[in-house]
Amino acid sequence: MKPPSDLKHLLLHFTGARSWREGPITLFTKGEGCYLWDDSGKRYLDALAGLFVVQIGHGRADIAKEMGRQAEQLAYIPSWSATNPVAVEAARLISDLAPADLDAVFFVSSGSEAVESAIKFARQYHTARGNPGRTKVISRINSYHGTTMGALSATGLEDIRAPFLPLLPGFSKVPNTLGYTDGAACARLVEEEILRQGPDQVGMVIAEPVQNGGGAIVPPDGYWPELRRICDRYGVLLAADEVINAFGRLGTWFGSELVGAEPDLITFAKGATSGYAPIGGMLVRRPLVDRVLDSPAAGFIHGATWGGHPVVMAASVANLTAMQDEKVVENVARYGDTLRASLHDLREAHDVVMDMRGTGYFYALALGHSRRAGRNYTDEESTRMVKEILPRLALEARLHLRVDDRGGAKIMISPPLIAGPEELDDMVERISRVLDKVAAAGKMEEAR
């Protein structure tokens, strides 16, 4: 491991000062399939698909080759008044995979930009309908929608919002679905918030089909259909944030299919290129697009330098084509129950696992002192477990995974979608070793 001084010029994302200044910081240099290698040659299992990103796995020379071919032919042209053939092809592929009439694609470069685009589109759409006052947005507690100021305003994680207050006005939060068994009743909390904010002022409701923040929260049956009914009743746009859920993570091409959502907009990113190039985007129902294009503005007044970048589009086309040809999404559907059963057995074997939730290849293990005794970590213990203990234990087990203390200490599990029984067994066995040490560390915490 290289000393931290080698990193003094690189300011890392969401990384605490102690980790950055004192290290060790892992330097990954190679990836192949579901595995990563660091600069000393140690092999790690990627249990997070990079960051919920690398659906098709690491080291795909075919995707890199298509990117290189495009760079040689045309590396850049903006999608302003003109575009390029591969952007047209990428939009066609994505719209063909999307549910219902979500068939207009707007490309940007990240999930945050995708959500920002949805917020702006909703405002322009309502203005085109003669309702410019519909600017308010409703999202959910513990949701994560991005880090730009609009997306952060929609985000429901107070710890990452607090340093940047005040954020944009007109954004409010309702409870997420954790702990609810009646989906329709939970959705009606959104209706109450629409009425509280003023039905003539709310422009959009945004939610993840399966929420990441708080730990892979799967909604109860009936939740999304009731959201659709509520939004229709009050003329509010319904946006499904699928930056993590889309492109097979849940065993369907889009998470909206799994939960019965019928959104007006879908935001996407990550899996559209499997991380081979930065991408983001927004899918919109055609009638909504037509209303904006036919308005006095005569277009969606929004854009970005890198949206529809030819090399990124080549990566997306190559990735999505390979995912279809190799039946990657079907792989998740085939082995998703196997993963669920293995994680259930892991929970039963380890008393420190308080809860296991998720679906497809997207799960969270909530941790505490004892499930059987009902003893959770204190807030202080949870923070120490996530910031200090779990990262060290994961490195010792040669695991690349995400630990999270939003709503209690958790391990987030999200392997590449190509993972089969061998890789899944390897992942679960390594996590089991981590949990053995978590139990011992928890006893030491209690003794402090």
C-alpha cells in the first residue's frame, strides 16, 4: 500500500479527513469480472459493483474497443441543434427497454444531473400548461437523489444536506416505506403532503422504486399504483429515480416494472454504461415532451456540454447490447432467489444481523449488538462501526463493499449482475467472516 502522502493532491469524494490523511487508502489498478486487484496484487471481490454501477463486470475489452473506435472517428460533438449517430442509437436502445410510453431520452453525465433535469423539466412542463406556480417537489426521508443543489434539495439525508443549508425552497419530505405493510396507506402520506403544500403548487413527486438510503427498502404491494392514482388526481408528475435500480439491478430492466410504477419520468445513470464512461439521463413520456416542445418556449431549455458525448454513447450501446445478448438481466432473475436464501441463512447464523432486506442483486444487512435480544447499536457505536471498524474488516476479507450509517449501521450488497453461484457463494462466505469479527468488535464496544 502506498503511503497517504501519494494522495495529497487528490481530494476524495465523501471521504473523512482521517481516512484521507492517515490512510490506508486502497489503490485499485485492475478489474476482471467480479474481482478487483490493488497495486500490491491483492485480489478483492467487488460486492458493490463499483458503486451500484458495473452491471456487466470489469475488464470488458469489447466495450473499450468500441469506445476507442468511436474516439478515433469522432470524439466529440455537442447535442445542441446537432448530434451523432451513436447517440441516436443509444436513445433508441434505452427507450426500447423502458416501460410504457417513456420513449424520449435526454442525456447528461451523472445521476445528479439527471435528477436536476427532471426538476427543470417538471417546472417547464407545468409552465407550458399555464401553471408556472407548480414548483414544489415532494420526496422521501433518507432518500438520495444527488449532490447538485436541486438534487440535494430533493435528497432526504440530513447529514449531507446540513453543510449546504439553506437549499432550494419548495422541497418537502414524507416518510419512506420502511416498516409499512399497507402500501396504499403509506402512499397516502404523499397525498396529505400535496394537500399541505397546496395542490396547485406541487409539480413533482420523486422516489426510488426500491430506496437505497436507509438500506434497500422494498415498498409494500400497492404503494406505487396508489402514488400514480394520487398524482393523476392532483395533476402532479411522478418521477421514478432509477439511477441505482435501472438496467437489471432488481432483475428487470427498470425497477418501475418490478413495483408496478407507471411514472411520467425516469432518471437513470450508472448501469447504462456499466461504469465504462460517465452517463446520466432522463426518460420522459412522449405526450409530456410534446407539450413542452409545442409551448412558446419551443424546446426544453436545458443542456450540458457532455450530454450525448459520442464516446459515452458508444460505451452505452456496447454495454446494453452485450447485456441483452448475454442475458445479464435474466441472470439476476435466475439467481436472485439464491442470493436471497443465502443472505437469509447468513442472517440466521449471525445474531448481529438485525434485518436483511432487498431484492434482485440489491440488499442491505442492518447490524446491531443482538437481533435476538433486540439490542441495537447506539448512534455513537453505529458511527464508529461504519467509520472505523467495518472498513478495516472488509479490507481484511478482501471485499469491496459499502458500509452505511444512515438509519443505523448497514452493509450494502450489490454485486455485478454477471455474478453466478460461485461468485455469490464467495461473497457470502467473505461477508460471514466479516460478521464474525463484527460480533467480537461489538462486544468490545459494549465494554468501553
